Amino acid sequence: MIALGTLLFGSLLLAAPYLIEEGAINPASENLREGKSDPEKMSDPRVFFAAERTLLAWVRTGLTIIALGFVVARFGLFLNLLVASGEISKNGGAASAHGISGVFGIILVLSGTVTILGALLNHRHYVSSLPLEDLPRLSLPWLSSFLSLSVATIGFLLAVYLLFT
């Protein structure tokens, strides 16, 4: 009995794409036949929220790049402390490593900042291209833009701080 149910369910899963294409079990085609609503005019906020999740993923990626840049920039300072304490010799090139790691760290911090700003720009262009039906009414529609700009500003200020210290 269980095998028969599994077989029927499996055959339905295999046939489902063909039935949907033909309009046999497509609820949107039933609505059109009954004259209820045009499916292209129906609201689908999932599109907007997918764009929000994508923006937040890029903000998270940019923040990770900024954190990596800070660690790289401060690694040269750690090497200088090791040289000063006598743990490693000055002939190993650790004294010049502070300058090189500082430059690479600042480049990474600025790269993370540019990543966040680029993601915000792409998000705003994409959201402006959505039809009004797909835009949900939010209590704080500016929150994701504010978050992105705040993190990018902090990244830029961190790059300035690393440049002058």
C-alpha cells in the first residue's frame, strides 16, 4: 500500500511540470478562465524582500572585507611589537612589513566600503524598476539604505584612521 502511494506521488511529481505548462493545475490559469484577476498585476512582495536579502548579504560581505582589512593593517603593528620585544630579529624585514600591511589593510577597508556602496546603488536601481504592486508598504522604508550608508561611512572613517595612525 505504501509502495503504491509512493509510486503515485512520484509520478505526480514527474508529471507536475508538464501539467503546469499545459495549464491543467495552474491556479493562475484558472483565475484567468474565471475572469478573476490578471496574474501579472498581482502583488508579489517576495521579489522586493529577495532584493532586500541580497542587499544585506552584500553589506555583510563588505563588512567582512572591512574587518579583514583592519586585521591586515594591524598585523604589521603586531610584527613591530615582536621586533621591539626581541622575539624576532630586525633583519627579517618585519620593520618594513608594517608599512606594506598597512597599505594592504587600507585597500581592503576601502574595497569593503565600495562594495557596500555599489550594492546599495544596485539595490536602489532594482527597486526603482519594480512595479508598484511589488513594493510592500513598510513602516521604515529607509532602514536598509540607512544601514548601508552607516556601515560604508564607518568603513571610510576606519580607512582614514588607519591612514593617519
